Amino acid sequence: MENEGGCVCGAVRFGATGEALRVTICHCNWCQRRTGSAFGIEVVYREDQVSVSGDTVSTYRHVSDESGRWLDVAFCGRCGSNLGFTLEAAPGIRTLPAGAFDDPSQFSPERQEFRHVYIRSRRDWSDLSDNVAVYEQHFRD
Ligand SMILES: [Zn+2]
Ligand SMILES: [Zn+2]
């Protein structure tokens, strides 16, 4: 079974096969800035589960001032939509943004493991749901 999605302009499409490893809702300042929202929501897969097609895919390498490690963000060079990322801290992992799937309702704490991370920088107007585990920073720390 393949779950499909894509950017808002339609130039880039992606697919993910099999079950997601987890869903991470990240409240760090960097995710707030990159999304322009209160948090980022990334569905985490192994790289070999994910395929991306379209000739407008661009990437930006961000290096964390805190950890010094890189994170390669994919986005549509035409419309700017987030298309997930790969990260040095978790080799072999590829995320896809939950809201960019054609059917985001398939992601639910009843079906996948959900985690709120970096809640130390959570906005106080961005409430946490009771049914998701919460971490001050990352769960790997
Ligand atoms: Zn696009
Ligand atoms: Zn983050």
C-alpha cells in the first residue's frame, strides 16, 4: 500500500510504502520558523520507504547551532512547500510532512506512535493533546 501526497502547486508528488515509524510534532524554534506556525509535524519513515518525483525538488542544508549537525530540508522550488527532510542525527530516516499527504487523517495517535518534542519552546497558545507523549527536548537526548 502506498500513501501519496505532494506540494501545493502539484509539481512534486511523493509516496510512502508501509507503516510509518512514528509521527513527531516538533515545537523547536527552528520548526516554528521554517513552517511559520507553532510546530512542524513530520511523519518518519526509513529512506527506502519513500519516493519523491518532480523536477522542482530543491534542498536546503541547515546546520544546527546547538548540535553542529546537518539537516537537509526538501521543498518545492516552485511553490515552497515543505517536502520533509533527512538528518545527520538519524541516518537512514526520511520524514514527510503530515499535512502534505492527500489523506492526512490516516495519521492518528491510535494508529502510529506520536510524540511532542522540544516542548520547552512550545507557544503557550499551542495546546498539547492528552493522548500524545511529551518530551522537553528530543526523545534521543
Ligand atoms: Zn510545488
Ligand atoms: Zn523542530
